[in-house]
Amino acid sequence: MVPRLLLRAWPRGPAVGPGAPSRPLSAGSGPGQYLQRSIVPTMHYQDSLPRLPIPKLEDTIRRYLSAQKPLLDDGQFRKTEQFCKNFENGIGKELHEQLVAQDKQNKHTSYISGPWFDMYLSARDSVVLNFNPFMAFNPDPKSEYNDQLTRATNMTVSAIRFLKTLRDGLLEPEVFHLNPAKSDTDTFKRLIRFVPSSLSWYGAYLVNAYPLDMSQYFRLFNSTRLPKPSRDELFTDDKARHLLVLRKGNFYIFDVLDQDGNIVSPSEIQAHLKYILSDSSPAPEFPLAYLTSENRDIWAELRQKLMSSGNEESLRKVDSAVFCLCLDDFPIKDLVHLSHNMLHGDGTNRWFDKSFNLIIAKDGSAAVHFEHSWGDGVAVLRFFNEVFKDSTQIPAITPQSQPATADSTVTVQKLNFKLTDALKTGITAAKEKFDATMKTLTIDCLQFQRGGKEFLKKQKLSPDAVAQLAFQMAFLRQYGQTVATYESCSTAAFKHGRTETIRPASIYTKRCSEAFVREPSRHSAGERRPSHWPGYTGFDRHLFALRHLAAAKGIILPELYLDPAYGQINHNVLSTSTLSSPAVNLGGFAPVVSDGFGVGYAVHGNWIGCNVSSYPGRNAREFLQCVEKALEDMFDALEGKSIKS
């Protein structure tokens, strides 16, 4: 299994105040066609973004060995050290030189982009649980706007406004501002827009602003991952103007853009969604959506059968739809139910291959569930934040709005699929597999209320480091060992950057965890005080690219990759990911290995949230109890209190 990468994305605050872009409004009473009108064109910085550097081989090997140190005994470590020395002075050196030469010939992209697409698209496991994560929205602050029809209409309109703003180059470029008082101002924007695109990044850099890669954004819309034998393909048709809506496993489409590319009036969209919500059609006996949860080769074969059975046009409509809106017929009971429903649901009411599914439950609980091969959390979180902000601050309709008197029976098309016996058998088998797998997944949540980012920053501590240390302490308490741990971070500051791995388990976190868990009485509160112990980073993608290159050239796999220690450090028992946004309620994903935990977390101003998944053999609830104990112990130490056993 391959780690999914729900990114520790750059936090982006809502654009409000004097520096915010002006919002154009149409002549009518509803919102306009755009979210914003950026002074700087959306892709202005793209051409001048710096290229992702390939680390020196000796640096990669040094970091790799440092990350291995807490996971191996002395004998194992000496063997791994020897494998590394042989690699660095032999085949690794040759592969590295070839990778650098290849990178120089492909200056339009990054050295990791191609191999990373290959990794995702060649994986044959189901995308459900193995790759696709979710992010759940906070409720609309105005409770009456959480009505399902109202929220579905408002979020759909805001999503289409995002699409138009992006495509017309009016979306603010994604920039990480270290000194927003200088760089996030109209004055700077008016100046930088006249700097040629080939130089614009340097202008931003001079004021401590770092534009981020936006090459993935076009795949947000009209895009689907198509199953193919051996390697899937990404499909995008930006000419399509229709929305795909799923309800009770039934498929509906209607246009949300007119022939001139303008957004259909919100009252018409509301009317069509109301029509779909009132449709009394039963759920299909053989729900087609189950097929998107299948092994990719099985799904590829069944898709061919679907095409040859007269369903080509209907599938094209599904694949090319702007996005997939999923309307669920039940309310959400609690956070655990929210996580299960948004991560996998019952398999009938999601098209897991779409770039994203916007899911809205009966009570207005909403989430984005996304397919991961096309892009990472930076693009999805930007979309997520903008949709939440626009739909809550300037909603297209109110709960009192009346739907247009449109003839939805004509405008809304229900897609019907012709199913042969072989396809029915395939759907039944996919359902059985789906149901059996989902029964094995456990999810539990923690909200630690004693403190969060504000308290930890006053203690001059990294909130993320404290959270990661809590996971190390928790696993040590629960299972008595330190294991391979994965935390994703973004390399979107570089052209076609994707992600890199932070390795939070270090010899320092191991020692600190042991002091807290095994010998608390032997250490004073001061000695147990958490400190800045950075994880190791910057070697995973380099080693991955070298391995990919060896395979592409038909070279026998170097012994470094056959070392059991290499397999162990890539068997990420603790797969962790965080994101910070006022729009996010919680996010989550499944473990990346059968004996692992999937840990989604966020350190808020005054509390810490954690959403953990596990399969049989691991206990998510018990792990969270150990996380809570670890956080209590650290807060006690920071306040000079003795630790309770």
C-alpha cells in the first residue's frame, strides 16, 4: 500500500479587510459570476517558480540513516549502514548522476512529478481507504442555512464561481506570505502584475512572499480517473457544462453553465436540486457506483463491458461532469459517523473516481472527498476554503428563496445504464468486497480541551512537534516500541512540486517518550519538558525517484532497496497528516498499512483535535486514550506539575 498524502497545507486566511480583492456583483440580486477579481493574474508566477532541487546523494543517505536509527538495533543499523555505503559509492552514484542529467533536460517540470503520477496511477488497489481522504466542512454559522437544499445550492454555486474565477485568471494566486503587511497589499499587487511572468517570482521573493505551484488546479473540475489495465489515466473535458448529482445511487445531470459559459441562475439550480431530492425513484438493484471501489484492473475490465453494452455516452457524461454532488438521505449522528460517511459511505452514492465528490447529508453536514492521483491538499484546501467562505458570507440563496419555475422534468436528465448479467455479477461482487472491507475499519475522535496553539506558542514550542511527540509517546505506551512514522508536507513552493515526507520518529523523540512513559519518576518536570526536535526530511522522494529510474532502465534493484530496514521504514505504521483552516471541521483517512493507524489532526487555538482510524489488530480508541494521556503529561510538565501514573 502507498501512503495517501493529505497535506500539511499552507494555511490561508479568508480574504477580508482593505487588502481583499473586490467582489464583482451582477446586475441581478444574486451573487456575480466570480468569487473575486484578482489584480494579479492567477498563473502570473507559474513560469518563474523555482525548480525542485535534487538533494545531494550524501545528504539523502545521511538523513536516511538518521531516520533509521530509532527503528533498528545496533546490529541491524550496521548492516543498513553498509548497504548505504555500497549504494552511495556504486550504483546509487550512477543513478543519481542519471537523475540529475534527466532533470536538466526537463526544466518544465520537477524530478518527482512523473514518478509520482506513475506511483498513483499504476497502483491496483481500490482508491477507497487506500488513497482517497476527506475534509469535512464546519456547519454554516447561520443554522437555518444548513437545510440540505439551501446548503447544496449555495455550495454548488460557490464551487462553479470558483471554477469560473480560476479559468478566467481572476483567482488570487496562491502565495505563502511571510510578511503580509508588505506583500499582501493592493500596492504590491499593482506593481508585481507588470513584472513579466518569467521574473515575477523573484519580485515576490524580495518582499518575503512565496508563490505556490498551481499546475494541479485545472484538474479540480471536469476530471475523472479512468481505470485502465496496468495504469489508469486522468481525463479532463473542460468544455462540459453539466453537474453530476447522485442520490440513492441514482445518477442525474443538468447544466450549471449556459452556452456562453455563464452560471445558470441560483434559483434554477435550486429548482433542479429540489426536483432530484423529491424524486421517489427507489435505489437501483445493482448500484453502479460500487464498481469505482473495485481493484483497478477488475474495474477496468468491467468498464470495457459497460462501454460495449451501450453505456458509452452515459459514462462520458459521468466522467466529464464539472464535479459530483452527492445528496445523502440521512442526518449525521456524531463525528465518528461523519468520518465513516465522508470517507467511504455505503458505496452506492459516491463516484470515487471523480476528482472530488461534494457530499451533503440531510442535516447539511458537508464534506469534500477527493481522488488523490491528480493533486494534493494545497489545491483542494484552497477550493475548500473559498467555497466555505463564499457560501456562508455571500450565499446565493436564502432559506426563504423560492426555486425558479423551471421545468426540471425536461432539464434534469436521469442516466440509465444497461447492465448485462456479467456486469450485475461484477457489481454484486464489488458490493460484497466493499461491505466486508468497511466492516473492518474503526474510527475514533479526540478533542483535547486543555490547551492548543496559543498556550504552546507562549511556551516557545512548535504545536505540531508537540502533537507528533504525543503520537510517539502514545504508541510506545500502547505497544512498547517506536515505529516508522510518516508526516506529509508540501513542496508546492517549487514548480510541479508534490510532497515530501517528514519522519517525526527520531532518537530524540524516542528518548523523550521513554522518559515520560517508562521512567517519569526519574526525571524532573524540567527534564521532561518537550523541546524542538525536528523530524528528518528530504530523503524519501529522492530515494523513490532513484528506485523508479532503476526500474525504468531495467536495472536490477539495488540491495539498499532489498534491505528489510528499507521495507520497514516504508511500512508506515503511524501515517499522520494535519491541516489548519477555519473552514475545516475535521479530516481523515484510513491507515496505509493493515497494522497501522491513520492519524488526522489539527492544533487549534485552545484545543487539539485528533481523528484516528485502524483495522483489526490495532485499537484506535485505546491509541487515542494514550494520546490524551501523553498530552496531559506534557501539559503537566510545562506547568511544572508531577506526572500522574
